[in-house]
Amino acid sequence: MSRPVASADIFQAIADPTRRAILDQLRSGEQPVKQLAEPFEMSLPAISQHLQILCNAGLVSQQKSGRQRLYRLNPVPLQQVSEWVARYEPFWQQKLDALGDYLEENP
Amino acid sequence: MSRPVASADIFQAIADPTRRAILDQLRSGEQPVKQLAEPFEMSLPAISQHLQILCNAGLVSQQKSGRQRLYRLNPVPLQQVSEWVARYEPFWQQKLDALGDYLEENP
DNA sequence: CAATTAGTTAAGCATTCGCTTAAATTATTT
DNA sequence: AAATAATTTAAGCGAATGCTTAACTAATTG
């Protein structure tokens, strides 16, 4: 069998820079594959596979429109990431406060 | 070579669930490797390799203390993730608002 | 000093990943 | 109906990933 089998894991899905760039691009509205592929020096199938992974992770949805397929951003699963990382915010505040104090005491 | 070569990329570093769990564990303070490894059904070298990847990503630092090596959380690079994902918050707000409206209109 | 403890390095292996090219599918245009 | 356009499916490939076991290094203890 050949792959883009469901990663389905959000963290895995956003680990790849191309996929993050695709998501970034989709913030300006739904777009067909060809347009999404434009900024990348990569074959169309490669992009298609990335889109499938994003789809499996629930980060995009697609809708047929004539002979193109419009992909649309679904940001909801990113909340999972947001929530995870938010648990660390107190810690980096602390770190930065410590740095601030240090700089104050050692001008 | 079979190294845990420097990913150095934060998103890659947090893509693995074991590594995220290690980070989670480190929020309760610096810990030696053996203690960090305890919750996992995995060999010590495996954990050591994960720690090295976290180290390369700047997410942890280590400090020798006798014959143990204490690992400590450094959350600062996670801000990168936080900033990236924050750009999507307006979008999921929008999504949830739409859902809310829908539910109000279709009780 | 020999034995033990804590951890890392090294080497190897199976699986997954990101990509490619070629072929297939589906819809539109001529 | 034939040609073209948009995209996916398929197959394959090299590199990276996550793990293992075995061997090594360094600090502590008996």
C-alpha cells in the first residue's frame, strides 16, 4: 500500500514546514490546489499528499467546485496545540521576569 | 551514522508524544534521567536520545550533579509555537461563534 | 581497588516520511 | 467525441525517525 495514511495527530501534522505554510496561506481564504502549490518548488502530488495529511488531522476540509477542489482552513484542532503550549506560559514568564530582574541589578 | 541528529526545529521536537510527556513532566522541576524515564516503557537510551533532541531544540538544559545529570525545562522556544498558533485564534473564534449562532437559531 | 550506579555512544533495524514520476480519474472545453 | 485541465492514486526511493541491545565513560560506594 502507498501512504498518506492518517497521521491524524495534530502535532505531527504541523511539524512539517510546508504544511504550516499551507495553513498560513489558507488563512486568506479557501483555495484550489494549484494555487496553494504555487509558492512551493515541489510537485503537485507532493502538495496533494500534504493536503491529505492536513485533512486527516482535521485541519482542512475540501469541497468540489467544478474540476477543482477548494481547500478551506479548519483551525479548531489547533486549539489542542494552543492549550498544550499555554501550560508553559507561566514558565517562560518566570524566565523572562528573572532575566528582567538580572538586567535591572546589572545595568 | 545513527545519531539523534539535531532537528533543532521546535515543531519537530514537540511532534513526538514521548518528548511532550517529558516536557510535561519537567514542569514539576528538574529531574535526573532515570526519574524522567520511569513513566515510559522504553529503554533508557531511547529517553536519552529524546532528551538530546529536546536539548538541541533548546527546550531543556542539563547540569551535572554527581553521577546524575539533571535536566531542566527551558520553555522559551515554545513561544515560537505559541506565536504561530495565536495567529489562528481569530479564526477558531469565528468558527465557534458561527456554531453558537447556529445552536441559538436551532435549539 | 573492584563493584555498582547513572548515563551516553554506537551500531543496527524496521518503519515512516517527504518526495518523485507515471498513470488514472473526473470535469470542462472545443 | 477528442483534447485539455485539475487533481489524485500508485509505486518506488533515499533519508530520517524511533527504537533496541551492547559497549563505553564517569562518578560513587563498599
